[in-house]
Amino acid sequence: MLKMSTISKIYRTDLIETHALRELDLHVEEGEFVSVTGPSGSGKTTFLNIAGLLESPTSGLYELDGQDVSQLNDNQRSRIRNQKVGFIFQSFHLVPYLTVIENVMLPLAIVKAGKKKKRMMAEVALSQVGLSDKAQRLPGQISGGEKERVAIARSIVNEPPVLLADEPTGNLDTQTTREIMELLSQLNKEGMTIIMVTHSPDCAEYAQRVIRVSDGRLLYDN
């Protein structure tokens, strides 16, 4: 599903070069659940951004679902990202003046389907995360855990094969964290490939593989 070969990422400002990733090699099979751990500044977020086609690598080969996506332009990356990748951000990124179901429908804006069909897709996604009864509420009217569930519903509404999660439980209490991780585990059991960045050893244990990154390099993979 995901194959990275000698991926490097260098950020340049004036005469300063920052090596965020250094010749990283990683293969993720379809249906796997992979946790990515490591200290702050180790390259985890850069890795996730490249995996999610938010950025391009400076060098190396990246194949997503059999397609070379290493050096696509912005429009090409956006099109493939919308078709193949769901992204869960730590800070939810919900639009405060849109209802829950309207937030979930946002990724469908460029999908060629009628409004009725799109609403039905959003209702299915909300049902998957257990929030059918909150569809008409605004983000300010639901809890932090429920906001995370809305973010998950939005990320899976177009049924992408890959789900990327950036510290999905970083702002949640212990009980809510457990509920969100159980939800991600269920999505994985249903066939979704999940790659999750986390600082939490407890959350990492939900994955089949744990990868540790340090100074832009892959330290271990088990």
C-alpha cells in the first residue's frame, strides 16, 4: 500500500539546511496498523506529511497504492490525496459555524455526486463513529472526544484505503483515548490501512507494528 525508498527531506532557509528525514525506507502492507513513535523533532510529522501528500520529498521514491507519487505537483497531490488518504489532525480542524454533518461532508465538495448522495455518505460515516444523534449540532456543542470522532468520520467519509492520524488522542482523557483507539482498531479490522503518529506507548500497543524515528532516521521496526 505504501512504499518509501531512501526518502529524504531537506528544508532550506537562506544558507541553513535542516535535514528532517534522512534516507528513510519503509513498506506498509494493505490492512496494516502501524504506530510511528519518537521524540519531538525526530521527523515524525514530516514523514506523515509526505505520506499524506501534503509535502513532496527532496529525494527518494514514494509509491502509494502502486503509483509513484514522489514528485507530483500540488494539483496532482490534492487529487490523489482526496481519493486515497484520510487525515486525522490532533487539533480537529472543525469549522465552528458548520454543523457536525456539514463538517463531515467537506471532503466531498469535489466529489461528483448529488447533495443527497453526499449527505447519505456523511450519515454512514457518522454512524460508524457512533454520532448519528449529533449530526445537527455545532462543534461548540459537543465534547472533545466527540469532536475527535467527527474528525475521524470526516477522514473516512470518502472511504480512503489509507488513514493517517497525527496524535489523535493527544488532547483527550484516558477513557476517551481508549474509546478512540478502539474505534481506530475497528476501522483497521474492517480493512483500512492506518498509520498513526503517537507519543503514547499505550496507544502504540494497539498497532501491529511500532516504528521508532530519531533524527530523521528509522531506528527500529517491530
